[in-house]
Amino acid sequence: MTPLLEVLREKGEMHGHDAISAVVNKVGLKEDQLAITQESNGRSVAKERIKWAASYLKKASAIVQPQRGVFDLGPNANKLLNLDRKITIADLKEIEEWKVYEAERALQASDSQIKDDINNLGDDTPEDLIDKGIKVLNSQLVDELLEQVKAISPEAFEGLVLEVLAKMGYGGGDARQIQGVPRGPDGGIDGKINEDKLGLDQIYIQAKRYSDNSVGRPKIQSFVGAMNGGGCKKGVFVTSSTFTSEAKTYAEGLRDLRLVLIDGVALAKLMIEHCVGVQVKETIQIAKIDQDFFGGDE
């Protein structure tokens, strides 16, 4: 909220999109920071927070909109800027216009037990709270998935890994294009998959289902040897447990080969992302104003 008001004080009336860009530049956000997206909607965390800051400041009459999509300083802007520190939701609650807003919301509530949730937001936006909830639920789901995965047979684990890779688009997303290697003396390879539909390049796969044991460097070296023997330059080693630090260092130090290590937690996250072994429990729809309907820019 503070840099948004400062930008408007410096530049005057601005279109909302320009104000957001100006705030990004003012606080010096880098491209990698802007690339961080919310799990709930895929939009930029930083830009969504600026939009919510504008929304809160409007309720406190610190920002006004002289016309659609345009921001300017409101009558209470200087009162907040003169605090000479980070503006918080608690500061907005001290402003009369915000108190009026809260009172109106209370009157509109159909249930006398309902309270305005904005009172309990702190400095989180609603999307921040949704993301936190998603992360907690996914963390619990990862633990539950790992329990299930560690209990299946080694053969079933290999099939699971191949299924995840197919869902990720390897082999053109067609599981029939993935070639599992028969059980037995397979030279350290559990499967191979085309990187694309045309089969211009192949990826070798090793899958190790362990309950507790970590995968050490010797097993990684053995797999690399099998890759070299087959003339393959790319490989994926997947385990339901973890990799030792020596194994990771060895894989990272390879020069002529590319080897990706996927541990149990990373595998579980990929299963969630690509809906392998999980089902969507419920979908929550969140509506927003259709600016095209009202004939204006967002």
C-alpha cells in the first residue's frame, strides 16, 4: 500500500495497469520475483497484491477513481503517507471511511454471526490465504501419497513412474509409447521413453521403490554406466525415498550426460500436479467482475 500511494503522489493520476508497473519498478522487483505465481489462479503474486492494496485503499478513501480504471490520491492519502512507515490494514481500520464500510457490511450480512473476514486478514490478501490453505492440504497429501507409494511392489512402482512421465507429455503423452524393460538383468534400466512424438531422442529411466533406504552414489554410477552402454545421453532416476548428498553431487557434476534425480517428495508433487493416483475432491469457483460486459478495462 505504501509504494502505491508514493507512486501516485509522485506521478499523479494514473491508469491502474501503469500504476502497477510503476510500483514494481519502484520497489525493484526482478523478473524471477514477478514470475512467482499463486497456486490458486496462476497469476503474479506481486501484481495481485498491488491490486488488493488498491482495493483496500479505496475503501479507506486513500485512493479514488476519477474514471474507470484510473487511480488518484484520495482525501486520506496524506494521513497514511505521513505515518512514514509501512501502512497496514490496522492503520486503515482507524480511518472513519473504513469504519463506515465495515458498518455497512455488518448491516448487509444475512447471518448475525457473520463477521467481515477482512478484519482477520492481517497483511495477507485473500489469494495469499487460499494459497496457504492449498499448501497445507498438498503437504498432507504428499505425506499420504508417500505412505501408499512405499507400500506398493517394485514392479507397480516402475509402472507408476512411467505413468507420471506419460502424463507429463513424454512419448507424446501416450503411455503406449513408453517401453518398459522386462524384469530381470535389465542392465540397470527400468524403462525408456521417447522425449517427443517423433522419437528423435530417448530417455532412460530407473525406478527404485524404497521404504527408508536412501539411494547412494554407487547406484547412480551403475545407472550412468547403463546409459553409456546404451548410447543414451539423458536419464531420470526416481526413488520413493531420498538421495544421499554424494549421489546428488555426482549427478550434478556430470558433463556429457544429463541426469535428473526425483526423490519421493518430488514424485508425489508430480503425481498431484498431473493427477496420477489422486482425484480432485472439489472445485471452488471464484467470480470476478467481467469488465468486457461493463465496457471498460480492468
